[in-house]
Amino acid sequence: LAPSASAPPRSAGAAAAPAAAKPTDLYVSEVPVEWSDTELYGIHKNATTITGIKWLQKRPGNRTRPVIIHYASHAAAAAASQAFASRVVDTPTGQRRLEAWYADPPKRQQDAVPAAEGLRVRDRQTWRAGAVTAVDLTSSPARLRVRFDGGGGGGGSGREESWHPVDKLETEEGFKLLATSAHT
């Protein structure tokens, strides 16, 4: 039995989740405008974990549109986000890589985590994970140097280490990062 396509995402108008809550909604971009719920269900290994789909407005001139997918659990959303990270789809204008990130990150300031060396983080768009090796709070926006885990699909054999704006990263648990020192 397919869930209702009109079911609103949990984050729409909902009060902020408690600090222990983990996100269950994914924002997926680059979805071909020709797709419907059927195609979204079809690219999931276990479509029964989807509890709602919300199609967002198509951007003028684009052949893709975003969608918010609500999952039954954080584990289901995390598994889907990993699958989306490597998913390439055919569109009338060529191939596109689907991009997904959590649509309902913690809203309250106390749910955010201070950026600090050694903290495990991930890129919000590519889902590559790694450890923070340095923090630069003097730049605007603040930047974190991250040593990403090796073994990715890009053919790299080792670990890549590079600077990233703090607003493009989150903790591995999906929490927002604060651009302040953890030692204040």
C-alpha cells in the first residue's frame, strides 16, 4: 500500500524536535520533472520505509525539481541518503546526480554542536564523512579543515583533507555546527 503523496513532511509547521530526535526527512534535489511518486518508490531498496512525499515547486527554466521524502525512521533516511549519494539518473537534458540531505535539521540553538578538532562531521551534499583537523573562526564564514575517510567511490586511495565552510557540514548525527569555539 503506497503512502499518501499529499502527506506533509514532519518538519512543516512542527515544533522543534528535542535534542535526542534524529531527522527523518530528506530534501532531494535534481529530480527530473517527469518523475512521479512511482519513480521515487522505484529507486528505493525498501520503499515501505517512505511515509510521505512532498513535491516542491519546479524552478523556472529547470528540468529538475526538489522533493522532500519522509521516512519511518532515521535509520531509513540515513540508508536512503547514502544510496542517493551515488545515484545518477537520466533526464531529457542528460545525466544528473541526485543530491540529498536532511530536510529537518535541529532548529534550536541548543541542538547545535560547537565546531572542534576531532569532531566527526559529514558534507551535507556528498555525505562524505571525516574528522575535523583544524578550525578557522577568523574567516567569514568560518571554515573547518576535514580529513575525509578513504575508500570513496571517486577512485581515491587515501584520505582527502581540505577546508570547508562550516555551513556546508553537519555532525554525523545530522546536527548543525556552531561557528564558535568549543572552549569558550
